[in-house]
Amino acid sequence: MLVWNWKEPCGEATIDCGDGHTATLNLYRGNAYLIWIDEHEDHGEVISFFHDKQHMKNMLGLNKKEGHDYNHFNKSWFRVTKLRLNKARHPRAYEIAEAFAKAFDDITIEIYKED
């Protein structure tokens, strides 16, 4: 079961939905490396998560030698176009940013610090 603190988001991701619309997902750390939540006024929906660094690399298609060469976050209907990470709330913000920079040819990555 995934657990996170609603009061401590560690960033956000902007998604191109492929139909002219974009969505913003909030990112959390919790008991996983990174948890992707689509938040609404009365509820939130887990969109994805990375269990650990290795799982993140697999999901981003960065472990080609192990057969993980498909980027699950670069689809025609779900493509990350911007990633914002709060380094004060996620100790691995730079590792995540580096992995996304390797996985995408066209992405905006922002690292910021806010307590």
C-alpha cells in the first residue's frame, strides 16, 4: 500500500494528454521513491509510482540491457513535458531530474527549494 503526506508534495509534473489538453500531477515521496497523484477537490487518484531508483529507470526505458527500453511516460496520450522538483522535500531530486533528462529529448526540468 502506498502512503504519503498530503501536506508535503515534492513537486509536480505537467502532462501533454495528446488532445490539446494538459494536466498537472502532484508528486510525493511517501513510502515510494516517487508517487504521481492526480488531485481533485474531493479526492486524489494515484496515476503511477516508482518503487525505487531501479524501478524508475525501468519505467523510463533506461535499462535497455535488462529489456526495459520503453518509456511509459512518453506516450502520445501521456507525455511528461515539464518536471518540477523541490529539493528540500525530496533528497533524490537531482537523481530523478538526471533520469528524466536522459529519458526525454524535449522536457523542461526545474529544481527548486521551498520548505
